[in-house]
Amino acid sequence: MALASGAGASRWLVLVAQLPEEAGARMRILRTLESLGCGVLGEGVFLLPDTVASRQGLPRLGGHIDASGGSHHVLNVTADREQTLAFAAKFDRTARYVELIKNIESLSVGFGVSDPTTLSRTLIKFRREFDAIASLDFFPSEIRNRASAALAKIDADVKALLFPKGPDAATTQELRAAQKFFRRVWVTRRPLWADRLASAWLIRRFIDAEGRVFWGEREQAPPDTAVTFGFDGAMFCNSATQVTYEVLLDSFGLARDPALKRIAGIIHALDIGGQVVPEAAGVETLLQGAQRRATGEEHLLAETEKTFDLLYDAYFEAPAR
């Protein structure tokens, strides 16, 4: 921890609390203390650096403790160098960063084996975990920088798998879209997640309403007459900067529809991450629910089509007359 090299006096907030006897209330308070990143000095004694957030959070929590049948005091403490080092040790996140780095580096084992979209979903979880640790890491540290660097490296490697190189890729896919696509067989690969599911919905609703969508394994070769999408080497796949859903929008002239464009932002966020889209978390939960409910791929697509239909209707704006 950076504070351990030459720390002087520092200011802290100490919460001394008599927690309520009711088990549910005690558990809620303890969870709140954990979410604030409090260090524990002893039974009922909790510590935080004196920051604006701490000065706001601890008194509010103290009021909740009192209202739940307990009692509290918040003390302002100035620590000397020795105490500062001892206090700072209560907030050492090294072990969590080390574990995260191991998990991040192990992701590369799946290169060439796991589907890139699966790797991307795992990477999104790692980003969230890093953000969760960093939000409670009050003292800059070298291990935090290492975790951030490992995350950036694996992010670049996964993006290289997801987005094939070649400046003419997008143009080629637009030219392919000039072909006739009516009552065709469309084939993608498992596992089915946001981009492939949304692309299938887009195809069946806006591109080829009477087309049929099938799902294959990585080692299965699709029929020669099939229209492939959603994997490297498919007729329609990720370009240098876009996921397949976005490519289909541009290729078939659908990007002019604002509702479809808004859905594209959600799909990109769920498959790749990057820019935060507020609706993405809710859509992710709905897709996870559909996965658990579905008895097969066709059922899964039917369930997720309801979600995308509702999103489209919510975002749709009738043209002005």
C-alpha cells in the first residue's frame, strides 16, 4: 500500500456502535458497513478514512442503527504515523487483487478453445469485480496498477478475437446484403447470448420474416446454402468496431431506425462492455431469466424475442407527419 511508505498523521472516523438485537436488522447494518469498506477495530468498533463520503455515510448509518434499536457514536480521530500504518493495514486489498489477476490471466487459456463471446462475458464480470474492489480501495497501490494493466491487456486480446481485422470487412458485408434474403436458412453458433439472440430477432422481424434460424456447434460446418452470422468467418460477423447486430443494421439499411440503434447500444455493452448503457443491466437480467426458463434454443429465442419486441416498442418514435 502506498500509504506505508512515509505516512504521517492522518484523520479517521470511528463508529462505535451497539448493534440492535434483532437478527435481520443486525445483518442489514453489517452488510452496509461492508459495502462502505469499513475496517474492523473490535466488536462494534468500525473505521473509515475521513473523507466526504465517509462523513456522509456513517452518520446516516448511525441514524439507522438508532432507529433499529441500537445506539452509536461517530468519533473524529487523528492518528500519528504508527497508528496510521496500523489503521491503513485494515484496508489492504492485496489478496483480492492477486486473486483477480490470477483469474484474468487464466482467461487466455480459453483462447482458441472457448467462444470469444463467452470470453467477453467473463471479462465483463472481471471488470465489474475490479471496479468493486477499487471503489473500496482508499489507498493507491502497485497491486492495483498491476490488476488494471492485466485487465487492459486481456481486454485488448479478447477484442482482437471478437473483431476480425481487415478494412474491407464491413464493406464486404454490405455488398452481401444486396443479395436476395427471403425464406433463407440462417445459421449461427452456440453459446447463445445477447448479440446472437438479438441478431436472430432482427433477422426474423426486419430482414427475413419467413427465414429459419438454426444453432450449431463450433465444429459443425453449416450447409452451403445457409446464411451464416455471429461468428468469425460467417457471412455477417463482427467488424473492426461493431458486433454482428450492428453490422446487420448497417448492411441492410436499418441503422436509420432510432429504436434499433438504441437496442444496438445495449447489445454492444452486453457482449463487449465499454460505454455504460443504463438499460443494459435490466436487459441482461431478462436474458438470464429466459435462459433459465427455456427448454431449448427455439424456446430461448421465442422468450428473448419478447424482450426485444418490448424494447423496440418502448423506443419506437412514429415519424412526424
